Amino acid sequence: MPPSSGELWGHHLMPSQIDVDCLLPTGVIVCLRCNRDATLESLKSDLWREAKKYPLFYLLSDSPSYIFVSITQDAEKEEFYDETRRLCDLRLFQPILKVVEPKGNKEEKMLNSDIGIAIGMPVNEFNEMKDLEVMTFRRNILEVCKKSVEERNSHGPHGQARYVYPPDIHSSSELPPHIRQRVENEMSGQLIICIWVVSSNGDRQKYTVKVSHKASPEEVIAEAIRRRTRLMNMSTEQQRQCVLEYQDSYVLKVCGCEQFLLEKVPVSQYKHIRRCVARKQIPQMMLMSKEGIYASLPNNVFPNPAYVRRGISALRDINAQQTVSLWSIDFMLRIRINCATYVNVRELGKIYVRTGIYHGTEPLCPTRDTQHVDSSNPRWNEWLEYDLYIPDIPRSARLCLSICCVSKRKKKEVHYALAWGNVNLFDFNSRLRNDKFSLNLWPIPQGFDDLLNPIGVPGSNPNNDSPCLEVEFARFSQPVSFPKDSQIEEYAACIPLEQPRDFMMDEPSARELKEIIRRDALADLSEQDKELLWKLRKQCLRIPDSLPKLLAAVKWNSRDDVAQLYMLLKQWPVISLEAALELLYCTYTDITVRRFAVNCLEKILTDDQLSQYLLQLVQVLKFEPYVDNCLTRFLLRRSLLSQKIGHFFFWHLKSEMHQVSIRLRFGLILEAYSRGCGAYLKSLCKQVEALEKLVKLTDSLKLEREEAQLKMLVSQMQQADYLEALQHFPSPLNHSYILGDLAVEECNVKQSKKRPLWLVWQNPDHMAEFLYRDFKIIFKNGDDLRQDMLTLQVIGIMDSIWQTEGLDLKMMPYGCLATGYNVGMIEVVRDSKTVMKILEQNIRGAMQVSSKELHRWIKDKNKGDKYPIAIDTFTKSCAGYCVATFILGIGDRHPDNIMVNEDGQVFHIDFGHFLDHRKKKFGFQRERVPFVLTEHFCRVIAHGSDNPLKSTDFLNFMELCGKAYLCLRNHANVFITLFTMMLSCGIPELQSLDDIEYLRKTLAVERTEQEALVYFQQQLNEAHGGAWTTKLDWFFHWVKNR
């Protein structure tokens, strides 16, 4: 265990009582015996009582005049202003507290303390940085925060309520075909909604209303008022007056959670309502007073921090300097490599520095190497000249370099990289670098074989013990700046036209252009393809989504091409969401291109879509050349206008704060979000502290004997500090669910390797019985949940595509959230069992399980009319997961990670292997079929038939799978884009474009639709035709776990 991972240095949990040395301002040390869960307030009170017995007490002021200060496990001095915090939660290095008089702005220091707790690093770390880019970003980004808060406030209490309770609505009011058919045919276009009125003493009244599915929430409220007035025998005129008087005084709330219908859209556009319709349930809503809701909202205040003036004069001085344009420098690019330090080699030999100038993933000129020198004396003092004319350097170019070693193996020279680093050629202020500097390099990622890493983050490794290179750029008489837009525009206007203005494209060229544009995002383009695209670039304007392909044809080492592209972008129409996301790949690092993509997202991305793609958008922040960029500003602004988006934005950033390479960048963004999110910061602190408690608890549990773990869990959870930390806060999985009292007696330690916790909270909502009476969550410490999170997100997007196309395949993309390094939470799906648990009820041996057992269990749980519905649900969900697991190459499928709920809904859990990375046993792959479709499943699909594969039900199932597959194949680029955007996240099975190549294969992107369907059906036939191989896979699992 790392010594800094517990409540006290070297301890997961602090002893129940501990001696604390308190240093008073008089120089007197008082030793106090304290309980581990003592608050600072009670500790100070005890200290003052004890201090009376010591000399010089009369020199002290009253205790409220002082605060405690100590050194934390991060080796940081921290001032503790919040005296409700407990001793065990301070993460002290040693149990020593110093008493001091506070200096400076107390409110700001308290806010900084909360921000530090939330983001996991002290704000003082940023304050001490002298980096001008960091100081400028911190100052400028405050404007985004301030404007977002002003925008929330500009709409009065309703705008603030909309921020705290953002409407959970679909992007379109148009109902999916299967929902529309049900509403129009089975419900005559009407929805039945149950409205509850709860008085202050808890009395309930229910009003059931029937409204059009296009009715707004206000119209539903009006109908509820009419219903009540009719029961009171009011006249028509009195009813009308009541509606006019009270309709705008109320708002609808979903029973059981913190979701309100605040948007004036059709009620059927709200996700909760639509979900109820799909499940044939009556939506249960609560009528709430607007005045009461508005009164409960926290005040929105945005205080300017003290650092707002830092760095202004330095930046002003730099900007006042006389500069020359990059385009006036008539030289080739030269860079000097001087020497290296801290270079560790496995064997003595020759080392050298490899360098390259890159734009995204594309080299702008051939790489250059230094001379080979002895590893014992890494000095070069060598100028390298590149085949790159300085005026042709694009704005986002970077120097990529690595220290490489030459080793002789089997009489052959082998070259491998020891460490790598990247440097932007232009700084954040558009100045060409012209200095000498030391660059601390990064270690080579596991499995990385290339000598350069152009998509790695720019900048120096903060670890000063890492290999370090001294690099020097050529100096000029004056600072060199990248040309301004006006100069680029003038230059582009002077470039001779390659074709007349009235040029008309011929038919063969038009066909060829369409064929190139039709290809998927990862398809290779030949040089001829690129030439054609560039030649027809103006014609591409008529096909907006051709932009990613056109960008691949740009010669980024030619200012002529780049200048013309910039002019073209000014005329380019808005592109689709899919194409805009593609432009945020690591391939497209140009600032102007990325700004265009973000501008398109601003115009077309709804909150629902942003929530759907937020995971990827956070990841591609790593590809931004500078800390301050359009994408960061866009995501921050939208996060500060919707607490739901902000909640997940926070956690996606926070979960990666352990990664040294992006800790500073993500920390700065988190700081900005924390300053603008208002009172929700306190709630985030509560969530962070709860998760830290669970981490420390699970770390301790792993050291206990298995039979003692449950006893320890219950004992710890009953401690005052645990009950305080683990109760009454929003669920990190869904911020509209409030986790109430912890049901300690129902919590448990799961019997799997990492000892996850099964946790149960009561739902404190007055109407909890209409949603969930409790919330069940699995907490994991030791497993990387990012792969599960990505897989479940993509399954959710698949479900969304199917729903839009009228296919309801009863998918179950349950909640999953990575919250830190190998830490996270998973939603428990209710009333469900693993297939293994069901089969175990009548197991005679792994190779002799009755294929009727699963069908028998579903039939027992669904009597009478419920039985055909359960079989339909099983068939549809089985089809959905067959297609999803095939496309994503999800491996390690066995009866312990396939589950079925009592309604017959199949779903998969534990996505430890995907993209065809499969488990091996005895040197060969355990899984040999791309689907899991055993006889147990086939028999259920066929309603228990003894010859299921010949049944009509099974043929219908095969047809359904085919339809579902073709649906997703039509959106192949979406899935390729989502996975490509995740290349930077560090998931072991998603490291390179080669991994994503598997998606291109399963989606058959290079085949016709007919060929793709035949290919898919062949794979499906192999699955049920190869049932014995699947049974063998399951045999391995049964033997291992019996």
C-alpha cells in the first residue's frame, strides 16, 4: 500500500484514539488524547480547556480567533477553516496541529479549501506556478465562468432552477416509430398520468388525468387543476379562473427522484415519461409549488479570486514587443540538441536523439537523428537542420523527440526508445520558440514500439528525476510570430487559381469524389485520392461532411495550401455531429480546424447528445495543443449551464487526476468548473469524501481474513464519521438520485478477487415507492472500470440508434462510473441473476446442465399473460446483445457475466475484454465463437421447443438480429469515431488504430450491404452451430469457480 493512501501516513485507518501534538502561538505544545472521529471544533474546545493549565495562556485570544494548520500527506501545508471536518479526514502526515491566526480573505481561503478537496490537489499548487500560460489561462477562463453564472441568473429563479434541475429530455420531440404506434393505436394518442398532491402533514391526494402526448407540462398541470375543481363541483367559469390563477404556480416532479419538468416541450419528450410508455406503466408525478422550489435554490455568487491580476504585466510586456512575421524569415528550421541527463540504459551501448516535426500524426519532413554517442557521456552539441522552410511551418506544428538506444541482438542492430517528449513550436501566444530549455521526458508506454510519440502530450514531465534533454532553438533579432488572419487572407488572395471560377466537375470525377467521401473515417486515401480532393475542394463545399477527407489531402507543410484552406473554412457550411467529432481526433491538431468543429458543436449539440458523447469529448481535450482552447471553453460553459452535464464533466476529469501527464491541465479545468458551479461544489466535496472513505475501508478489508471482513465492514460503517460521510448526498451514478440513510445491515462484501462492496441506501424521497425504495450500488476498488464504462456507453448509443429506427431491443446499459485510479461504482440491476446461478439450481456437471433450466426459471417467474411478454423481452434483448457483443468483439463471456432479470431481460456485465482481445487457456483461445448463443438461450427463444433451431420463433430471431446489425452498420462511422477519440485514455486493449480495425471488420465497412448481411449471418450460424465450443468455454469457467 502507498503510505499516503490512508487516514494517517502509513495507516489505512487511524487508531480509534490518538495523541495529537498541538503547537500554540505562545510556543507551548499541548498533547491531547483525541478520538479519530473528533471534529476540529471539539478538538479546539478541548485544547483551550487544557491550555488553561499551561503557562502564557493569558496571552491567547478567544479560540474563534485561530485556525489549525498542518502538513498533509501530499507534503503540503494546509489551513483548516472548516471546523466540522473530522481528524481522521484531514489526511495528516503526522498527528501534529499548529494553531495560528488566519491571514488574508477567509471566504476565499475556505472556497480554495473546498476546491482542493473536490479536485484532489491544493489550489496553492497553481498559485505558486510562474508559467505564463497557466497564469493567463486561470485569469481568462474566469470570464467563461462569470458569463455562465450571469446567463443562469439572467432568467431569474427559473433559470437557476433549470441549472440545478436540468430537464432530462430527448433531443427530438418526434416519437420513435414503435412508441408512436403504441401511443396512437393502443392509447388513442392520449397519455394517462397520475398526479400526487402531498400536504405539509404528509396527506396525499391523487388525480389521474388523460392528456395528449403533445401536451406541455403546463397543460398537464391545468388538466390536474380542472380535475380537482370538477371534484369540488365548481362551475365551468370557476374552473377556468382556477386554471388561470394556479397553472403557473406549480411544477411537476418525478416521484422518487430530483427530476422536474421545467422545459416547455411535449411531456412525451421527457425521458421518464417515454420510458413509462415503453414499459406500459403510468407515470407518477408530484405537484410542487414553484415558490417553494425557487426558495430552496442556493444563491449564485461568483467571487473574483485574488490571483486575477497575476501575470497581466508580464503578458503586456511580451505583447508590447516588436515582432516579425514567420513568413518574413528566409531560413530552414534548425534545432540544436545539446546534452542529456538521468538517462538509464539496460546495457552499455550507443544512444542518440531522434527528432521529427509533426502536425498531428503526420510528419512535415523526414526525421533527423543526432550522432550516436556512448550512453555514459550523452553529449551532442549538434545542430539539426530540417527539410522544412520556416514560413511553411503550420501553427500547430510540434517537435517530437526521443532518446533511443542501439542494441545488438543476434548480430542485428535493434533500435528502441528510452524516453520521449513533445514541444509545441509556437507558444500559446503564437510566438515561435527561440530559447534554450531543459525538457524532462516521459517513460515509454507499455507495448509502444515506435521511436516517436507524436500524439503524446506536449510539455515537460514534472518528475525531475526523469531523463532530461537540453534543447535549443535558433534565435532571431526579434521575436517571430505566426501571421495574423488578415495577413493570411491577403496572401491567399494572391495565390493563382488552379481552375476557372466557372469550372464544372465532370461526371467521372463526381462519381470518384462521392466514392472517396463515402468511405469510413479510417479508410486509407491514396495520393491520387488526395490530389482529386484538393483539386475539387470548392466542389466539396456542397458536401459539408467531406471536410475530414479534404483535410487529409491538405499539405500542411505548404503555407499556400493552409492559407487556402483557412479561406475555404470561412465559407464552409455547418457539418454533422459525426463529422464534427471526427475533427477532434488526434489527427486534426490545427487550431482553426478544431475551432470550426467546436463552433459546429455549439450550433447542433443538444444537452442530451452532449451527455451521450461527453466521455469522448473529455478525452480529446488531451489532443489540444494548449491549455486554453475552444473545446475546453465550450465544455466548461455547457457544464456550468446544466448541473447534470457538469456532474459528469467533473467526474470524467477527476477520475484521471492520477495521470501525471494531464494532471495540471485537468486540474486547471476542474478548478475553473469548481469556481463556477456554485453551491454544487459542497455536494461534490461530499461525494469525493464518501468515495475516499470507501477506498480506505476496502483497502483495510483486503488485509482481513475473509470470514472477518463482513464484521469489520459493519463495525466501521456504524462509526459516526462513516455514517456522516456515507449518507445524504447525490449518487455519483445519477445526480438526481439522493442516497439517504445507509442500510448497514444490507451491505456486504462480494466474494470476488478485489472484494467489491454491495452497498444499499434508503431513498429519502416522500414518494420513493413509485420509483425505488432503495438504491443499490457496487463499489469497486482495484478494477479499471473505464473499459466497462466505454462499453456500456456504446451499448447505450446502439440502443438509441435502434430506438430511433423503431427497434426496441430491451437493452440494459446500467450505470457505471470510473471515479479514480481503479476505483468506481456500478449500478445494481434489480431482480436479476447470473445464468450460472439459475443453472446451478439443477446442475449435474458442467457438461450435463439441462438446457430446459433457463426456460423453466423464466416461466416460473412469469405466469399467465406475463409469459409471452417475458419470452418476447428475452428474444429482443438476446438479439440486441448478440449484435452488440459481436460488433464490439466482447470476450470472456461465461454464465457468470450474463444475467437475466425476472422479466426475461438478458444483459451482459463485466466487459474486461473487447475488440477481440480474448482469454487464452492452455495456449489457445478459450472462446472460439463471436456470439454466445447456447441451447439454453435458443430453447427460451423457441418457447421451450425441443427442436428450437427449426422453430419459426428462432427464424424470426435470426431476422431480428440481421435488422439490428444493418441498423448499426449504417452508423459505422459513429462507432469508429467514438473509439478513435478514446485512443488517449490508456485502456490496455485500446492502444492503437490496429485495435479499432476490428470494428471495421465486424461492421464490414468495405462490403456492400448484401455482402455484410451474408457475412453477419454466417457468423451467427457458426454461433449456434458451434454450441459445443461455447459449452467448452463455459466448462472452463465452471471448473475454475466450482
